[in-house]
Amino acid sequence: MDEKLLKPYDPKTTENRIYKLWEESGFFNPDNLPDDRKETFTIMMPPPNATGTLHMGHALFLTIEDIMIRYKRMRGFKTLWLPGTDHAAIATQSKVEKEIYKKEGKSRYDLGREELLKRIDEFVEKNKNIMTSQMRVMGASCDWSREAFTLDEKRNLAVNTIFKKMYDDGLIYRGNRIVNWDPKGQTTISDDEIVYEERNAKLYTFKYSKDFPISISTSRPETKIGDVAVAIHPDDKRYEQFVGKEYDVIFCGVPLHIKIIADKEVDPEFGTGALGVTPAHSIIDWEMADRHSLPRPQVINEYAKMSIGGENLLGKKTTEAREIIVSWLRSENLLEKEEEVKQNISTAERTGGIIEPLPKLQWFIDVNKPIKERDNKTLKDLMREPFEKEKIKIIPDYFSKTYFHWVENLRDWCISRQIWYGHRVPVWYRSTTLTAGKEEIYVGMKTPGNDNWKQDEDTLDTWFSSSLWTFSTLGWPEKTKDLETFHPTDVLETGYEILFFWVARMVLMSQYALGEIPFRKVFLHGTVRDIKGRKMSKSLNNGIDPLDIADKFGADAGRMALVVGTAPGTDSKISEDKIRGYKNFANKIWNITRFISDNVDENDFESSIQNKLTKEFYEIAEEITADMENYRFHLASEKIYQYVWHRFADEIIEESKKIIKNGGKKAEERKIALALIWAECLKILHPFMPFVTEEIWSMLPLKEKSLLMVEKWPS
RNA sequence: GCGCGGUUAGCUCAGUUGGUAGAGCGUGUCUUUGACGUAGACAAGGUCAUAGGUUCGAACCCUAUACCGCGCACCA
């Protein structure tokens, strides 16, 4: 017997050593796996943001994905789990900017583009190293030789290649359109990066001037100096007579020319049933301006300050301007009603800034344009189809409905960002005397030359590069062997909160660029919450660090605590008590081994197959295998736990003590059965608790054995 | 407003196609048995949110209601 077994199991002295053993074996890399493996199983790791260290959410996805990979590896698949990190453009830049401002009092403009990028690179490099070592601590059996970063050279080539292709196909266009502007982060953001916060607001009802015939309601009076029309519903009898008429008014010192229009977007039930149209500062109004050929004066600038008006307004913050206008309305006796309403305010997910809709010249992806190369389907079609035809299945499947709903409501995707960190828009401009004042545009992989060409200042939405992840990681646009072998990937395992951000866009890009789906299954996990059900966050200081858990209880215990009883798509609560329970389980496994570890000849295992206990075990093993195949890891883990502790240890071993004590043939038979079942249990336990099982495996007195991680799954 | 989840033991949650309700933690009593006290044995504890329906049979299927959570839209 190994002397280590005489003491309680100590994950601290074991886990690091075991991980090194695995890494040195080379088996993380599918090219090095034993036997001739044909069927592949591939997972692209959702790259964690390079903004910090890993938290329990990361620990959860690492655990689930590692379970899938280890299981398939033991089933003889050529398994690839490709790790990486995400440059997370806005999140990373704003974090570094904050740090620099705090320490040195300098803004990004003080530092300049080059210096800021240098600082961010250093920050990211540091975090990447921390994060990859954390992944190792969790036992992640991913292929480090293929590690990728969303902003490295290869991924940049993929980004530029697809940008050019989409531009040439007319799917990427530059347009002056209303966008979500974040005055705090000084950048645009996409619709999906908005979070709504409910707040109390006031709804004001008033007339522009005394002789104006219609009253309107708004919660943002300051935008009204940008009004060009009043819209009513076409069927609204109350205002019918005014449609088509035009009025000139002086509104708080600003001359306005107001046309009365009829538009079906207007809700006759809301407020007065008449809506002041402000094309430059409201998405709906912008679209109305399209339909009715209205001008679009901008009255608010990028700093959320008034850009028009007299001395009283010019340069004032929107909130100040609001009060000024309201008091003007009061003094002019134009204000008719003031009521408290609940309102959803759009804020930027990353910076918390209040979104100001503004017209800006930006790059967009057209989701409604027919693509010749793809049978005239639109990008929207390409996103929807694989789910409709069930080429891609979502687990749990009820998320499909949410997905369809989202695709239906999808608008063109604004992909340019006014920040410096990220893939720079691969477009160059120049205007020379030759071009007669008109700007010349070049879209390509690199600058067309030094003569007056200037690259677009903007960078791309971080999700643009992440959306290529399943194939950019495999070397696309080059036709690599990896791409041929491993794409489409098998499972995308991620959190439900990025179903749209990421999952949908990967489908879009893969369908468009390769004409094939990026993955066959989408496995969605929930959010890991604290014991009170709150999200873990820095401000609440209720986070649990996976490294602390690994240190205190062992990574195996942490993994089990995360996976047992956590059904796909549902949130879970984690507590130290739960984790402690699985630390005890690891010790249990250890002690069982101490009892079993008599020398047994594995050639006798064959004789034990018909044994009642062995048969019972294989029935349970079969159930567990079915759970594994159907992504019910929360059940599989619980079943093996139940069996090992409460059936095998509590009952079978107890009963075996007497039998073995009595000696004879029965004792020998029992010993063989126990050894066989135990070896098989370790295999089933391995994907869940890889460290302790591998350690025990190395001590088992079996003659023909490799690492447990490449042993054959019992079936 | 539209949609999606949830409501099961004191707490946290499982329950795969409808067939006598499960686990962990906690609680109580007992056991220094030779794998393990990080343990073992035994036990208490549930009209499965409510009301109807389908069925021989419902935690599970259908309808409605209530409450909790979430997504989308509106947000003039």
C-alpha cells in the first residue's frame, strides 16, 4: 500500500503535481492522443475578458466544459478544447483608463493613442497569465498549444478579411444614423450593450407656443428645441384637420418650424396622442424623418450638452437645460400638466453612462440585405435557419424562443467604436486635389501606401472579433487542417446572458463566412450566486475566489459543488458548506481506496462480470452514461456520488468485511469484484473530480494502465 | 404590453418519456465495529403555490389565478 494513503487526502500537495503530469503527457493536444482516433469532439472555450481574474462563473464553465471534454476523451474521441482570452475592448480600456486616472491623474488624451495602447497591452498580458494559471488550478484539460487571443495577429487577419468580404458584398456600410452614444465612455455602443434602469421621471404636457393648436407630452423638454414636426396617428379624428399644416414658433428663444404629420407609429392613447418629432435624438423619430423627409437638426452634442440655443441654453448640460425650459414654459403659461411616471432609462453596460441617442457617421452591418452567395438569404435568415431546422439545438430548449424573438427584432448592427483598444477599422481615406474634394476610400488588409492615406480612427465592437471565434481559432482564413478537422465544433458552452451578444453572432459569421454552422449544440449555464441569491459583485464584496476554494477545499470539491444539482440554464447558489461536503467526499474516495487496495490480478476481472454486484454497478453506470450523453451532468454527478458513498461504501464494503474475514473462495471473489467496481467508479468520477481520481489511479496495483484521463470509459 | 422561467422537507435544490416523493446541509438519538469521526446506524420532517380539467393513475400534461425572477418592447 502506498504510504500516502495512510493520511487523509491532501489536495494541496496533489493537484499541482497531477496537473503537471497531464500537461507533460501531451494528451491535452488531440494530435497526441493514443490510438487512432477518428471522431472529433471540439469545444472552443468562451474567452474570458482580459480585465481581471477569474470568478466563480468562470469556474463553473471551466468545470462543465472540462467534464464534457474529459468524458469524450475517455470515450475515444479526438478531443480539442481550445482556450483563449478576449480583449474586451471597451471594458478593458475603461478599466485601464480609470486606473491611470486614479494613479496619475491623466486621461487617455494626455497619454495619446500609442502610450495608452502600450499600457493596456501590459495590463492584458499580466491578466492573461493570471487567468491561464487559474484555469490550470481548476484542472482544465485544454490544449495550451493552440491558445488564442481575440486581438492577436492571426485573429486580426481573420477580422480584416471578413470585414473586407462583407464590405465588398455590401453588407458593411458607413452611414450617418442615429446611434446609442455613451457620453461617459465617449463611444457608440450596440443595442445589446444597453441596460435599462427604471427611474422616476416627470412627463410634461405643453404647447410650443400660445397659438400652436396641439399639446404634446415629453419627459425630455430639452430635446424639443430640435423638433421639426408633430406626429399624430392617421386615424386620430381629433387632429385630422391639422395634418399637412406648418407652423413657425419661437420655443424658449429658438425658432422652430413645425409640420404636422400623420404616422402610424404614434400611439393615440399615450399623453395627448400627439408626439413632438425630434429626429436627431430619438430612434423612432429618426425613422419618421425618413418617411416624411424631415430635417434632422442636432441640438445635443457628444458630451450631453446643448449645442444650439441662446445664451441661456448653449453649452448647458441636458439636465440643466431641461429645468431652464420647464421654467420658461411655466412663465409663459404653456405648461399644462406635470405628472410622475416610471421610466426606463438606457444606460451603458460598461460605464453606466446615460445613453444619448445621436446621429453619427458609423459603420454598420446590414442584417436585411440578400446575399447572393447564400441563395439570397439575409444575415437574419442565416441566424434563424439552423435553429428552425434543428441543426443547432439549445439546451435547455426553451431558450430557442427567446432567441427567435431577438432575431425578429434585430436592427442593423453598429460595429464601430470610438475607442482605441481593439481591432482598428481596416479602412483608409484620402482626399487629394485629384479626387476633387471627394474622399477616396480603401478597404483592405493593410494601408495602400504612405501618400496621404489615413486609417479610420475607430475600432470594432469587441463582439465582431468574438463572433469569428469558432473558426478564427482554427486558422481561418487559411485553409488549415485544423479547420477541416474540427469545424463545425460540437458544443458551445456559455452563459445564457450572452445568447445574443455572442451565440447569435457566431452563427451569423460562421454561416456567412464558411457557409456552415459554428456548433451543433449550445449548452447554457446559469449564474452562480451567493448564498442569499445575489449576484457576486465587487461592490457587494460577496464574491468567492475559485483559487481560495481550491486552496481550502481542493479544486475537485469546488467542481463537484458547482455541478451537482445545477440544471442547465438555471442559476445556482454556492456556499462553503456545500463545497466542504465534497471535500469530505474526496476524502471518502481516498479511504475507500485504502480498504480496496489489496493486490488483485486484473486478469480475474473477467470472472467477475457476472457477479451480482458488478451487474448492479454496470446498470447504474449505464444510466450515468445516458445522463452524460444528454448533458445531464447535474444528475450524473449526483448518481455516482450516491452510489460511491451510500451504496458502495456504506453497504457493499460493510457487508464485505464479514465475507472477507471468513476467507475462502467467496472472499477471493468478493475482493475481485470490489477491485473491479472500484476501478470503474474512479473512471466515472474522473471527469468530475479529475485530481483525486488520477492520484488514486496512479497508486492502484494494476499492471496495464496509462493515465486515468485516457482510460476507457466503462460501458 | 409581449414572451420565458420558477413556486417540492427548516435551508439550498434535484426529480430524464405521468406509475408508492429524493439528495445535500441542518436537527434528534445511538455507535471509540479493524477504510474513513472529514465517519457509521437509525429517526423526525412534504395536502409538490392555489383552483379546476384530462387519465386507471398527475410534482410531471391542459386551463385559469396568485406571487417571485428574467428577457424584449415601449419609454412622446
